[in-house]
Amino acid sequence: MKDLSFDIKENSFVAVIGESGVGKTTILNLIFRLYDPHHGSIYIDNVDIKTLNFDFRKGISFVSQAPYLFNGTVLENLTFGFPGASFSEV
């Protein structure tokens, strides 16, 4: 990936789609800070994400092309990222 730049408006829903190997997962890995860019920066609300704690991840969702289920019930899988969720919240 080279010279990528985009803006996402607050409270919007964005889908990143494309053929296999075009960089969708790389974009998400960078946004989630699973690794940092070699060049350039990523900003959220004009703040470099390297200076943020990881709470900003709460507002981002990811649906993989190859979903992974953990050992456990469907309910346990659905509440993995929100373990205190009530049945009605699920």
C-alpha cells in the first residue's frame, strides 16, 4: 500500500471491501494499532493514534471474511468482547 489517505466522518458506518490481497486487513490492523505504519501517521479527531490509549477501539467493529468462533456456546462467542452483556443486550 502506498500513499493511502482517507477521511471518515464522525458517527458514520464504513465498509472496506475489495478482492483478496488489496490491503483491507492491513488497514484494519493499522487502525487497531496491531502494528504501526512504517511511514506517515493515523489520526482520530486530529490526534495521532500513537498518543491514545486503546479505548478508541470500542467504536470500531470488524467482520472477517473467515469468521472465527471460540470454543464455547454461541452466547459466549457473541459476548466475547462485552462479557457483562445481558441476554437482552445480545
